[in-house]
Amino acid sequence: MKAFALALGILAALLGGRSTLAGGAFEAEPVIGGVSMACRDFRGRIVQTLHAPLRGDVGRATFISAVPVIALDPARLATLPEKMQIFFYQHECAHHVLAHIINPTIESEREADCWSIDRGRTAGLFTRADVEAFAPFLAHSRGSAFGHLPGPERHAYLLACFDAPDRSQAAYNR
């Protein structure tokens, strides 16, 4: 138990904020964008959610003492519409589901984007109009060295994923 507490303290330091873990910050079924969410990784393990400051990122997929975790920045989430909050949660879940967390590739971010959009559409959480409404929130994103497309390109890609459910189908079936 001490090793787990130490790992949590290290994570809090890495994430750039104080730990609020004593109050039960880990959740197996967090409410994101007004919807109860859940995620299981590629092994079928429950992915825990941790709310912590992330220094600019909305979310990150990680492990803490072999426990799969989605870390979300509540301040960043609060600036986004509910549907985008769900998109970002599902995007981080995809990294666990598709095993990107242990075997990342240059395509990992695009696969996670499509997986998130596909899941949202299939579950009835996203309409095309919802995804269209992401545009102003992505517009100024410069992308990332990790494979996130620049904002306008990413938005076009998300719409293409919505319109073509079989896009990256091999990744969805992992």
C-alpha cells in the first residue's frame, strides 16, 4: 500500500498539482459531460479516472502501479462543451483499449480520435452537428509531436471518422 501511495504522490508531482487523492479522486465510472462513463483496457481491466491539473492538457492515458488510469484536468474540461468532454474522455480510453499505452505508433492519436468518434456515434452520444460544433474549440490547436493533427485538420478528420464508420475498423476491433 505504501508503494501505491508513493506512486500516487509521484503522479501528482508529475501532473503539476497537489494530490486530492485522499478524498476519493479515483473513479471507475466518472460522470463526464453529464454522462456516466466507463472504460476497460485491452486486457479487460477497469480504467480508473483521476481528476488532476495537467498543465495545459485536457487528458492523459497512463498507468499508476500497473493500474490503467485516465487523468483529466477538471479546469480544462470545464472550458469545453459537454460533448467535447465526452470526446476527450473516450479519446484517452481509446489509448487503453487499443493498447497505445504500451505500444504507441505515429497513428495512435488518429486511431484514438476515430475510436472516440465511432463510440460516441454508436452510443448515440454524438450527432454530426455535435462534431461540427467542435471546430471553434480545435481551431487554434497547433497539433503535437505525438501525432495530434493541427486543429482544422483534426476537425476535418473527426468529421471523416463520423461519416465513415469503417475508417480504422481494424483498430476498433482490437
